Amino acid sequence: MRKETLFTIDALPYRQPISVYGYYFGTDAKTLAVMGAIRGDEFQQMYTAARLVNRLSHLESQGRLSESCGILVVPCAGQFSMNVSHRFWPLDNTDINRMFPGYEAGETTQRLAARIFEALKGYHWGVHLTSLYLPGDFAPHIRVMDTGLQKNDKGLDFGLPYLVSRDPHPYDTTTLNYNWQVWETNTFSLYTRATDSIDEQSADEAVDSILRFLAKLDMLREHDLPPGTQTQKLDEKNLVTIHNKAAGILLRRRGPGDRISRNETAALIIDPYTSEIREEIRSPSDGVIFFARHAQILPSHTVVFRVIP
Amino acid sequence: MIKEVISAELSVGETLMIQKNRIEGADAASHRLAVVTGTHGDELEGQYVAWQLARTLAKKKNALCGTVDIYPALNPLGISTIYRGLPGFDLDMNRIFPGSRDETMYEYIADGIMRDIQGADLCIDIHASNIFLREIPQVRINEKSADVLTPLARLLNMDFIWIHSAATVLESTLAYSLNALHTPTLVVEMGVGMRITKSYGDQLITGILSVMRHLGMLKEPAPPVAPPIVSTDGSVSFVNANESGFFIPQVRHADRVEQGQLLGLIADPMSGGIQERLLSPISGLVFTLREYPVVNEGSLIARILGGSAG
């Protein structure tokens, strides 16, 4: 393992410089790059990347990486926000993951995106451990933005329960995932169950899935990884969205990965003053819960669940 | 007449309601002008315009033809909490249009706003930069809509019309979404966040009366307006800080500067040193100047409009 400073954020005034590190494994070949936390609340993404650094370090020391394999892991580029409990850049609330491919002569987060991208580009495969704008819990999955630039089915090799494809929206064109693809890296976003809390089991499953992907590429020898699951391919458009009508306290009765029957209660909305039930949120179809909103209180007209029918 | 545009129930005993002030003249259905502001909770220049325009039109009621809808607060929770974005949602409201009835509460609200404004003869969307930058009164037009919008923008009495490139990410703005639905929408930027610049507001109200006369909504002579500078991206130069520290300006906003002229310093109060001297890359008008002193590496300091006026 080789630890290198990719770049340093000059965090003046009155904060000390912050280094962003890359952990390199194997040869100089640009086989796989894994990006961990970019936003300040992506603790699970940082933890998952850190666990991957640990596992790769052991595998490398045991001579289990192939001679042609070169890997970069960047556990965190969001320290400046993370240390002051901000999801986005604290000064102007801009999101580095809406600034790719970045611009070295531009504004602060454009420059940071440019430096991250400089380190990450040129790899054949890219994995971004990322989070959704809505706080919630997911069934673990690989998500691909369907740009037509890559073979999405390689995402099956992670052996996670789901491979979800989605059409890019205009606002997606400035994400790492989209730009990595444009720069000819085959890119997958990996979602674990959590974002701003540590879920050790889910992180280990994610690390196993990345190592399994490497093994499928013949980049890993003599592994004893769990086999993974049969991956179901999904188009995001086909997920069934369940909304709440009433506002109040959210009491979830089902979580990600749970099976649910048509008309079964998935959550309750409780009156915040009397604890009376204001709404029983029922599933409109049989299926498996793919996404469950994580919140204590909810306004009306909001996504609470997405279900795989 | 105050009317509800769209509302949603908040989590604990409160309703989020978007409202508008509807002012009707003769033949109310013949024309409709929408004046909207308050998308970003830290931009307050439009509050003065909403207030003063309502008072001005009340005095001109006999000359008014059609309907003027004034939407002073598209993001009431942001304004009430001095927060630029959508409280509790972490997204910029001007990145969720045209909205949706099937996603989140704020997208439901955005959808309701779109439905209400759509079909107006003209929409004027008033912004006030942010807390970091001060702007001269200007209209910003996406190049895709320039043919339709530039003639209307010339009437708005703004100092500058900036026809900018069509960034894909801007497709989620209110203005782009309305223009895509053939509701002509002009974006005004002026002043600075968290402040009201009365002279800019008065300047814009004159422009709004001028454009109303052009649309046939005001049966009295149009007030005179000054011709704006019209420019594209090619004439605009950006000055960004390369060091972090505190910005000490050496020019005033809206000054004309020469190439190589000192625009400001990045100071280091800890050492008493100067981190950087920022020079103008071209001769021209300082139409944007940093207002908020704290800068990180990359922070925008100024935009200079070069070339000849026209």
C-alpha cells in the first residue's frame, strides 16, 4: 500500500490545511478507483472506503492481487465540511458532487472537484460510494446512470441484491458518476443501507462486493469471499413510489429489503399532539421495499417508500 | 386581493402556503404579468419591488388593463429562517423546477407554482445575487431564448443584459422551465443578498411599467428607460481568489477599471501580510464585486464586462 497526498485544501483563514489522501495498491495500472465520502455527512461511505483500504492492504501483503492490477481508494474528500457538521461546502453550501468535472480556475468547489477528478480519471473501472439527496435507507445496490457509454451489466459482478439503472436528469450531468463515464471510466455508484450513521454489516457487504468485482476481473487470486446474491436488474422508472398525504410523526413499520403485501401497512403518520393515527401508509402492491425514508417527522406529499413490485 | 397558489401541510401544526397578490385592471383576463421573487431565502431585493410595485399599481388602477400577479415569496420558509435553500431539504429551490406531484413536498410546491404562472404574457423572476456578491441591475438570458426575450429585456430599465451559454444544469430553474412551456420569463439579478437597495428596486419598477405598456397592460405613456449594455459570455472576465483570507476591495462596485488595475487584496490578519493582489484581466466595468470579506481559494471576487457598449 502506498499512501499519497492527492492535494491539500488550503483552509485558511484560521483553519489548518487539510490533506486529501489516496491509497494505492498493486501496480501503476489504472484498473479500479473507489471514491468514498465527498459530502460532509457521508460517514458510512468514508467508513466503507476505510474498510476497503484495510482489506486491500491485507490482500496485497498476502500477494493476492494480480500483477496487472492497480487500485486507488480515496476514503474522504469532505473533511472541511465533515469536521463542522455540514453536508455541503460550509461557506456557500455548494455540493462538490454537482461540480464535476471541475474547473481549476473556477470557484472553490469547482477547483476541489477538478483535483478529485484529476486523481480519479483514467481508471478503467470506477466505484463511487455515494448518498441520495433524500435522507433514507436503501436495500444495498449498484446504481448506474444509463448514458449509453458503458456496459451496465458488468454491475451484476458485484453480487449485490439489485442493479438499478436510471436515465440521467439535467442535474446529473455535473456528478462524478456522469463525468467519469464521459471520460471513459466504466462507473458504478454503490449504495449501502446508511449515510450519516455507521452500519458495519452493510459496509462489509459493500467491501465484499467490490472485492468480488475484482475477483470476476481476475484481479484477485485465491479469495474466500462470500458468493454474493443473484442480482435483480431494475429500471428506476418501474419502482412504485408511496407517498404520505398527512403530515406528522413518522413511525416506520417496514424497512429496506422487507417483503410487503398489497394493502399492508408500511408506516404510520401520527398526530404530533395526540398520537392518534392520522394516516396508515399502505403498499399499493406486493413487493420488496427498496428505499425507506429516514425521518422522525414528515411534511405532506413526500416520498416515504419506493417498492420493487 | 391575496390568493393562495399552492399549500402543503408541514410536519407539526403549520401550513406552508405560497400566496400571490392579484391586482386586476380593466378586462382582467386580457393579459397577465407575473412578478416573482423570494426563491432564495437570503435574497431580499425583490421584497422592496413587490411592496412598491403593489403600491404603484394601486395608484394606477384606472390605467391598468389585465392582471398583475405578484408572488413575493416562493420560498417562505427560507426567508423566515434567513436560509438560501429549502430548509430541511438541502436543495436549491431553483434546481427543482418544473417540480413534480410524485416526489417531495417542495417538488409538489414547485409544480403548483409552475401551474399557476404558466400561460402568463410575461414572468419577471427577481433575484439578488447572494450574500457574497453585489451585482449591478441586470437581466440574464439563456442563449436558447435570446431571440424572444432580449427585446422584452431591453424595456426593463436594467443596466446590462447578459446572454449566457445554455448550461444543462440550468434546465432545472424556474425561468428555463417556464420558457420551455412558452411562458416568456426574464431573470433579473441585482444588488446583494440580505440587503435592500432601494434605488435598484425603483429602477426595476420603472422598467416593469415600461414593459407593461409594451404588453398593452398600461393605458398611459411608458416611462423613459435607459438602453442597457447587451453582452454575451465572451465579453465577461472572471476574477477568482487563488488564496484564502479576507478580501479588501480597492475599487467600488460599478467602477470602470483598466487592465492590470488593482481590484483588491487578500489580507491575512494573523500575520499582517498580503496573501494576494488581484488585478483586472481586462479593461471594463466591474459589474460584479465581492461583498462578503471571507474568501476561500477559488472564491469569486469580480466579474468584468469588457468590450464596447452596445
